[in-house]
Amino acid sequence: MTVWNEEVDVLVAGSGGGLAGAYTAAREGLSVVVVEATEKFGGTTAYSGGGGVWFPCNPVLRRAGVDDSVEDALTYFRTVVGDRTPVALQEAYVRGGARVIEYLEQDSAFSFQVFPWPDYFGKAPKARLDGKRHIVPTPLPAAELGELSDSVRGPLATDRQGAPQPDTLIGGRALVGRFLLGMSKYPNVSLRRNTALVELAIEDGAVVGAVVERDGERSAIRARKGVLLAAGGFEGNEQLRQRFGVPGSSRDTMGPWGNQGRAHEAAMAVGADTDLMDQAWWSPGMIHPDGRAAFALWFTAGIFVNQDGVRFVNESAPYDRLGREIIASMDEGTVTLPYWMIYDDTEGAIPPVKASNVPMVAAERYIEAGLWHTADTLAELADKLGIPGDALAATVSRFNKMADQGVDEDFGRGDEAYDRAFSGGESPLVPIRKGPFHAAAFGISDLGTKGGLRTDTAARVLDSSGVPIPGLYAAGNTMAAVSGATYPGGGNPIGASVLFSHVAAMDMLGR
């Protein structure tokens, strides 16, 4: 029999999108404890540049006059995801987002704005090419959050490079900050950092609480209504990555260091079923002098070539689709790491990457690390990279001809709305002619793993027989992603995390 050190209604593990569940439970009158394994609140959510949610037909979009329908959005989502995840779960997500925003906007702590971001499969039926299924939190001045602002994780420039925290929280940091602001008015919620959930307590087949650890000391918290696991993925755990066959390396993930999969392991230990455990949210990764490949997008020029000097992918594709193509090429043996971005001097020697996410440091450091190269001719550049000069010349020549024509006959770059999102709607095919010529090293990165605990539409965790485990809920990257092996649109990961955390809390009210 467990000896309880504390008793509450709801225990939430994780402080990213899981804060939606903590906020909802507190607002509905339940007592809540949030445990965060690291020294900062926010998890992977706080590292998101936009912090957006993909919630079709929500009130923010309706007020902006967006003409859309949930049925159209559901058609798109179902087409893209297919049967990889339960249809009912997909429908719960697509239909539920608008109601969550309605709920949050009743509280002045929350504010959102439209941020158009094209759906990631532009040729799928009912894709929204103008991006108006996506909203982001309004920036939050740190002064409004007060002392709590120092407890919010990020941004990446701060955590990885020691830069000062800005005076305004934007993107995912603003979303986390707004949840913290919303909860600050409720005395029935306790927020605890440096406290990890390590074990679930189970009685008569039901989860009734958990053991948490802080500074090497363990304590048991009873949760009368339920435990919500929203502690991120396991991208930072190299052993788990290898066990489940997740490509890439923990070194190159964008997830914070605390995402070790402890919540996953605790749930599996009590019989929880899992799915998608070999999957992640992928992206190409620009390699920095510290040796880490970091999520990069918004390429205004350049092409990717492999070790044979041959182009192999649509460089302007949505980052997850692009990452999956790179991984597939690696599996086939046609691409080895690093692969190279080849570009000319039109924009200068700095790579034409406008969103490196981890800020670029001095160019000399990349050059000294052998990551950036410059030469007067393509042949000389190829020699520095150790790739065939004639092949690189032929690749660039063919690409330039297609750029002149405005049609990528090889990989369809520019054929979809997202491909043109960073070029003002113009063709993203920019010829490579002006010397000197440059190369930058790239690898594969991820925004976190997306495999996790199987759940039903109420976010209840299922056992191997498909039966809910009473008292146990999951959301975010601790939950097997509703989107399966695809990434339908920007704001899908955070949106699903917020929605199913909220749904979990509402379900707990009835327990």
C-alpha cells in the first residue's frame, strides 16, 4: 500500500501544452499539482517560434472573416493522415480546437491573432493554401507575467548561447506565459520545477497517483481525479531512440534536455499501449560549430546535394516532409551526413537561411569547424567538399535551366503554396551563377519524438486490449500523435497538446 505524502485532485506531469489541462482543472475548481522535470517551465512548446495552434474555424479566424468549414478541414486532415490513427481521434482533434479557443478567450489572460501558415500538403483536397487555419498567441510583455517570466524556458538563443532573455515573450513562450498568467489567479494550483514523475501508483487496475523525485528524494502524490502525462517525448534519450528505431541523434533534437521519456516508461510499466514509437517531427538541420544540427527553414536560395554532388530533394518543401525525404535517402544509401547546401554570392557568404532557430554565430567559427566553404569556382568548391566536380557542375547547370524556366522538373520545388511562402508567392527557384560559390553543412534534426501512449477521444490512456486505464491520461508528445506519420500543418503538435490536455481535465471532472 502506497504511503501518500500529499493528496490533490489532478497531477500533471509536464509544463508545455499540458498547462492547458492544469489551467482547465484549476479553473473548474479542482486542486492541481504540476511537476516539471527541468529548471524551467514550457518544454518543447516554449522553443516554438510561433507557438501556433492548427484549430480550423476557431473564433479568432471567424472574427477575421475567414470562410472555412470544419468539414473541409476534416476532409483535408483525414486525407493526409489516412487510417494510421483512429478516425474518431482525428475528428475529435479537428472539431475540438474551436471550442478550446472559445473557452480560453473567456479569460483575459489569453489573446490570439491570425498568423497565416499554409497547410503542409497543398495538393490534398480542401488544403488551406492561404494558411488561415492557424493562429498564434499574442506577444506577452514579461512585466505582465512578473516574476514568473524568469521561469519560462527559452528562447533557444538564451538556453544554448547564453543570450539575455528578451523583455517580451513571443511564440511558444507567450503561450506558456499566458497559461501561467491564467493560473496565477487560482490558489488551488501548485507549480513545481526540478521535479520529475518517475513512477505511477496503481490500485485495482486504476492509476491513483504517482511518485515524483526532486533532488534525489521521492514522494508520493495521490491524485483523486487523475494523472495527466504531458511531459514531452523521449528525443533526448539515446537509448530509447535506439530501442524504438528513431532515426537521428539526441544531440540534434530541438527538445529540451529533460525530454527523456520517463513518463512513457512509467505508463508502459502499468500496462499502457504505445504507437508510432519510431516517429518524430522531422526537419533539415543546419550544423553549428558546437556539432549540433538544428532545425532550419525559410531558405531564400540554394540547393541540397549529396556526397555525389547530385541534388536529391525539394528544398522548399515543408520541413517534416523534407526531413522524411532526407531520412529515406539516407536509408537507401544515396545520402550520407553531412549533405551540403550549395549557393552563390547573391546574398553574400552567409547561408540563405532566414530562420536558423538557433542563431548563427560568427562565420569564422563555421569555417574553422569545416562546416562552411567558399571557392571561386564550382570545381574548386567540389574539391573542398570531397565530391565530384563534374557532377556538381552538371547539377547546378540543370538547376539553373529549370530556374530560368520557373519549373522544377525533378522535384517539383515551387509547385505547392508552402514552397512559395518565403518568396512572396514567387518561384523559389533561384539560379546559382554569381561567384564566389559557397557550401554549408546540413544534417537531420527533429522537433521531438511523436510516438507515445495510445489514447481515446477523451485522452484516456489505453491498455493493449484498447481498454482505458482508469485515472491515466496523456497529451502532447507523450501521447501517440493524432496525425500519425504525417505533419498536416503548422500548429498541429501544439494544438493537439493543448486540446487533449484540456479534454483530459474536462473528463476528470466527471470522475
